[in-house]
Amino acid sequence: MLISAAESLQSACSLIVPIRRRTRPLFSFNSISSSSSPSSVRCCSSSLPLRPIRYAVLGAGFAGLSVAWHLLKHSPIDLHLTVDIFDESGIGCGASGVAGGLLHPYSPKVKLLWQGDNCWKECLKLLSIAEAAAEFRKSTPGAHEFSIGEIIHRRGILRPAMDAKSLEILTKNAESCLPSCRIESIDKEAAETLVPNIHIPFKSLFYMPEALNVHPLSYLQALFMACENLVKETSTSGSYKKELHLHKRSVNQLTDLAEEYDAVVVCIGAKADFLPELAGKLPLRMCRGVIAHVQLPDHVKECYPDHSPSILSDAWLAVQGPRDLLVGSTWDWKSRNPSREVTAEEASQAVDELIPKASTIYPKIKDWTFVKARAGLRAMPPLTSQGSLPLLGSVDHLLDSNRNCRYWFFGGLGARGLLYHALLGKLMAQAVLQGDDSILPSELTSWKKIKS
């Protein structure tokens, strides 16, 4: 039976129990303030642990920063909590940072994805929090040198139908679209108004006016700022201290953290399969993707209009500005290379594959000049009856280690990390705080029954 995200959150927030398996709990909830919200439980000071609770979050991408935010946000108000984020390359320097950033709650056939409504709402909420944090930082005295790029391009997305069969499928699925992210069927004339020089392969297109194009790196930097702001707020509110630290170093073995932390949350995507404790034990498929960055030459005056949407087709176009586009993405199922760096040969192959695909919808792309390529290694989850869903839950059963420290995994976001990260990061944080992954929707923990 499907457990709704809302039910899972309510269950997760209703009670928080100790993380470590000790004779005596780290803290108890015999006394709960009547003013406490369900997502932020207040403990009586006499029941608090004498030392801070320490959580390690591996990875500073979509998954890791979402978990970090929600651990800080939903932990008991009077709990002394430390969250340490480990990422050897820094914020957004993995696959998350090179994502195209096209955000909507639909499959390529514009079918609403699993928990699409809740995922969409939670993602918009976290984006808003990040934007507010960035604006606050800009207005802070002494932050005159602070600079962050635009986080969201609010342009919408076009999805063309390529033939009669796809038109029929898209039309049927579009009927069940969300009111907050509409799908409109538009004709050739309307499409050409939105994107001059667009080529219409078959009769009509589908337009998602509320869909977004997010700049991943700017967003992740702003989300980390939001985490910092949250820590400062709790430190000045009279509650127990919350701490947040970013460590730019790698963790080679999970068990190295066992003595220092109450829980370790692994959010490093495909790199999880390189950890000795998890290697070969997770049902993940690796797939390297390359994105091409193209710019309009100076001598070309006709740029991509400010109001024009991004395009989602066999190759997608993510608009970065009137003279900047990202084109993606390749799918190399044979590669396990996690590097963001792209060789000249790999870049050339990507351009040869992507530009012809993009030109079938936007022929003018051939006038643009290739600037550089970037890559990321996706961790693709197994296919289920609900689609390809991320993997969440405890991985204690995969480790032969000191159980004073609990181990958790949140990964397999594939190509939908931006959509899934907010809601599932919230669920993951609540499971960690409660020390129980049975509160998670069963669809997200069913992977434990699969042999990798």
C-alpha cells in the first residue's frame, strides 16, 4: 500500500527517538512543549544529552544539502546538534552542479511522476528559501564583495511532439497536469511567437509556462547560505546551539567516522559505489552524461529572446541567457568516470551527437559556437512499477561495523535529482532523526530486496 509523502512526514515528525542504540537514550520526550510544531519538537532541558548530537552528511549536492537543511530545520529546538558536510570538491562540484536544471514534475511523455505534486511543491519551497538567503546575504553590511549568479530563469519549457504517436500520448497525459505547473497545447504560430525560428516536427507542441530553469551551482551555494542562516537564527533564539561545518576532504571509508558521529548519511551519488563498504551492494547503474555549453558569436546579432522558453526534446536546450545555452545530454552507460573534466575527444563526440538532435527543433543552434563541455556520473536507480525511484534508507545491514553509529543512504536520483531532492531530503532527515526508516514510503526502500 502506498504511503503518501504527507503521511510519512507526519509520522516522522510525531516523535524523535535516540539515534544510538544505548541502554539509556540520548534524550527523551517525556516533556513536550504545547507550543511545539510537529516538525520541530522541543525537549525539556533536563532530558537533553550532555554532548552534542553529531551527524555527518557526505556530499554537497542536491541530496546532501537538502538533508543538511532539513536536519537543522526539523531537529528538536533545544538539541545541541552538529552537522558536518564532507565533500572533497566543495559545494555543487559533483553531478548536481553540472545538471541542466530543467525543473518540472513530468516524465518525457509529460506524465506526472511519482509524488510529482508533493515533489514540485517542496522543491519550489526550497528554491524560495535559497533565493531569500541569497538576497539576505547581498543586503548584509560588509557583504559588498558577495556575488552569486541568477538562481532561477523563469521562462517555461516547450515539449514538442515528434510524430502522431507521441502527440496522442502527450495529449492524453497532459490532461492530468498540475494546476501549479500547467501543460498547454499550442500550435505552430504560438510556438513561433515564443521561439522565433523554431522548427515544428509535427503539428503541435506542449508548453509548460510555470516550469523553471534552475542554475544548479548558484542554487546550491544559496542553499548552503540558507543552512548557515538557520544556524545563526537558532543560536540567537535562546535555544541550544546548532552547528554546521563544510569539510573539503574525502571520506575513504565509512567506518572511519564511526567513533565521531551518531549517524552518517551518504549522499554522494555514483561515488557511493566507490566506498569499500557499499561497493557492489547497491542496485545502481552508472551513466556518464556530457553537456555542451554554446554561445552566440559576437557578429551574430539575432540572439535568443529574453522571454523564450527552454526546449525539452531528444536533446534539451537550457537557456542561460540571450547568448548562452546548455545543450544536453549524452548517455554513456559504459563509463564509470566521475570526473567533471571532459577530454577534447569526448567533447567532440558529444557535440557531434547533441547539436544535430537540437537542430531538428531549433535549427539556428548551428550558428552557435561550442565553448566547453562538462560532465557528471549519474547513479541510475532500478526501474519499478512506479518508475525509476531514488534509494533511501538505512544501510546498517550492509556494514559489519560498530552500531553505535547509524549509516544511511540517499541516492540514485538519476536525472531527476533537482525535482526529488527537496521532498526526499526532508523524508530522509526525519528518518535519521527518528532512527527508523520504516517511516519512509515503501517504494523508496524496496531496493533492499533487490540484489545488486
